[in-house]
Amino acid sequence: MTLTQALESARRGDYQQAMSALAELGGRSSDDPRVLDLLARVHAQQGALGDADECWSRVQSLDPADEAAVQGKRRIAALQAKRFRRRPMWPVAFVVAAGVGVVGILLPTTPPPAPPPDMSGLVAQHAELTRQLDAVRAQLNAEPPVVTMAKALNSPAFAVIRQGDAVLVTFNEALFNRDARLSTSGAAAVAELAAQLKPFAVSLVITGHTDNRPRNPTELGFARAQTVADALGMPAVVRSAGATPLFPARERAKNNTVTVLITPA
């Protein structure tokens, strides 16, 4: 069982299942404040305020500044103080005895049931538990930023390859002729990539390539990478692949290009 499953059970009101899941995670002996905090909330929801107080005390022993534990113990102390102030009542009853007179007799009677405690604190805790559960669920269900970005980058002009937490963009046609100036089609392809990247915060590494025919391929590679960085309008690390071709000799012209490694910030 996981903490998320325990949260789900608690939210459904299945406190027994939640307690079982939390027991598997260490219960009161756990060193995880999240486990202890949820266990305290489940105890409180069932009216076991002493057990809840003990769990929050354990949280404070691990993290004295834990705000949830401070607030939980404060609410429990307030509820217990109200209960302590309600004392049993012993009313006096009067009985008439024929021919004798009126005699006062002290009759201990069962005290009336105490009014229900103020549950507003526990209701607030339940609302907070629900909010936390929704946040955990949203986090678990959210797809990684790199996946979202990879789906958004889509064009006939370039290909997108997932590489761990980043994507590598390669262009399907040459961006340059023989120098470091973008061709008309190359400028259009880079502009399309820039437009699709606009909604995202990213870091870029741009590597310039050549067709292995210029006298100084390393310098030309750097110049091409900088040209594309300027066209994208984003800060980037620029590099050169030097004389190392990206495509085989039969596609030599396609090596007049750059590759762009994009990592979500």
C-alpha cells in the first residue's frame, strides 16, 4: 500500500482501510511526517483525539516547525478544555412522606449528555486533507513537461527525438548553403520552431554542423549555431561538431544544419 492509497481511503471515509495502509507504512513508528500527519487526521476524524495528539507530537519530534502538527494539537487542546469545563450536575429532588412532612433528599442522577463538541476544526482538517489529496492526484496524473513539449513540437520541417528529460530537434533539409547565412527554407524552418517553443520555458544547446568541405569546419559550425540562436531569439549554449558529419556522405548537403537540444526549464 502507498501513501496515496491511504489518502484515497481516508477521503472515501474508509478509515479502517486507511489505518491498515498507514500501518504498512510504519504507523506511529514511521519517521515520515506525512504518514504520521495522515494517521493523526484519521484518528481525529474518528474522535480518538488522544491518539491524534500523540501522532502529531511524534511529527513535532521529527520537525518542531511542522505547521499542521501545531494546528492539530492546538485544536485538540481547545476541544479538551471545553469538555473539562462541563461538570456533572447533581440536582436536589423533594419527596413527600405522608404524615411526616417534606424531606429533602439528594438524589444522584445521570448527568444529561454533553452537547456535541465543536467540530469546525475537524471539518477544516477534512477540507485540507481533501485539498492535499487533490494536489497529490494532480501531481501523479500530470505528464512530465518534456512529454508535453514533445507533443507540441510538430512540423514537416524537423524531427523531434526524445532523449531522457530533453528532446533533440533535427531538421529534415539543409538550413544553410555553404556559409553561415540561413537559406530561405532554413529561415522558415527555424521560425516555425521558435513559434512552437514560445509557450515554454526552456534551455537550449545548439550544435552547428558542416558538410566536411570547408577549410575550418569548427569555426563554421559555431557560426551556424549562433545564427540559429539569434533567429530563435532565445539564450542558448552554442557548440560546433567540427568535421564530424551528422548525415552520411550520400546526404552530405543535409549536414549544412544544426541540431537543437531542448530541455524544459
